[in-house]
Amino acid sequence: MRRLFPVTDQTSAAPGGPADGAWPSADREWSLDELADAYAYPELAAGVPWLRANMVSTLDGAAQHDGRSQPISGETDMRIFGTLRALADVVVVGAETVRQEGYRPARAREAFAARRAAAGQGPAPAIAVVTASLDLDFSLPLFTSPLVPTLVVTGAGAPSDRVAAAAASGAEVVVAGEGAGADPERVVRELAARGLRRQLTEGGPRLLGQFVAADVLDELCLTISPTLTAGGAQRISGGPSVAVPHRLAPACVLEEAGFLFTSYRRI
């Protein structure tokens, strides 16, 4: 893996070199600690949340192939996927993505245990499923046997029988809207109020589009896959357009085997 941005005298080397600047010049696989350092959350003021998204896109803008992201991903992308999860307090995901991708509970990883303990985090991030209909199979391990209780985030007008089914499965129901569904801005606030301030959303595109439209997304971690798919696959975000395009600033660009791993942050 190589760091392409920020540009330094050691851009072609991985991080973690000695203080005297004698960095290795050969491209190599980064350790999980090095990836965690590269993707560390910024220092946050008390009570302030930070919402980042992690998505993958082909060169021609497809966020999925045959309805799933796995075919356009790769080994290093999955290592970064795992690293981003390990740094987060909570993973926020839409119900459709849970169904399509077969979501399971986040697991504790020994490689990140000390880092999470030092940050005051539990052994694994919670999964927060954002849904209006609660059309979910509450008998799945995501709800019945997570290491950290799964959150079901919805609106005050959600179907009462489905809310009861969620609670009966062991999930914690979070009301973050006055209608049937959750309000994106309130989702961020309600999770932060529970101490879940380092937030990571993995989409899907509709949920990410809602966060973008509400102007609550602080960072986008976007993997650009060196593939072309054509077809009519979704982009990484969908829904109504914003009145004025949101501008982000590049924070980091890494490269491995033709994949670009980028991070853009709120200006």
C-alpha cells in the first residue's frame, strides 16, 4: 500500500517509519495499527458526534453489482472495512442493506481491543438499523445474539406490533422522528446522546443520501474500485438532490493493487 495524499517526501512509503525519516521505500502491506492510525477519528469536543460513511464505487459510478457491494470490493478494502468498524462506537445501516448484505452482529477483534479500551469503548460497535417499516427478521443473530445490543432506529409513528417484536428480540428501539421513519439529523443526535459519538454509516445509498441531504455527514471514506460494470446499479448515495452541492476536502488517499482508498472531510 502507498500513501498518495497528503503529499510528503515519503509519499511512496507506508506510515510508522522511524523518527529520523529513514522510511522504507518498498510498497508493503500495512498493519492494522497503521490503518487505524490513518483512519483515526478526529479529536471531538465533549458531546459532539462525528458521522463518517464507508462506501465503495466502481470507476463508472456503481455502488453495487447484482445488488451487493462484495463483487466490486477487494481484500484490502475489506481490511479497511473492518478497521473502520473497529474504530466506531456504532455502525448505522439501512434496513434494505441489512437484508441484502446479510448483516450479522459486529464482533470483538483482539487486534483492536487495547485501542478500544483506551478510547473508553466497549468490545465491539453496536449496529443501528434505520427503518420505518421494521420489516426485519428479528429471529436473526443480529437481533438475538449480538455482543452489544442492536439498535432499531425508527419514528414515533412506526407500526406498534413491529416495534414490540423488535423489543422482544432483545433490540433497543430508538425513536428518532415524529413520523413513521427516522429523521437523519435526529438519528445522529439520539445516538450521540447514548454516548455513541464515533458514528459510521455503511449505507445503503438511500440512507447515505438522506444524511447528505440533511447536511450531517462529516466524512466520506470512499474506495474506488478499478472495475467497470455498466448497467443501472445505484450510485453510493440516492434520493433528492441538494440545493447546493456539498464540498469536502481530501484528507487521505491510499493505493493498493489499483484500488484507491480515499477519505474526504467536511470543510
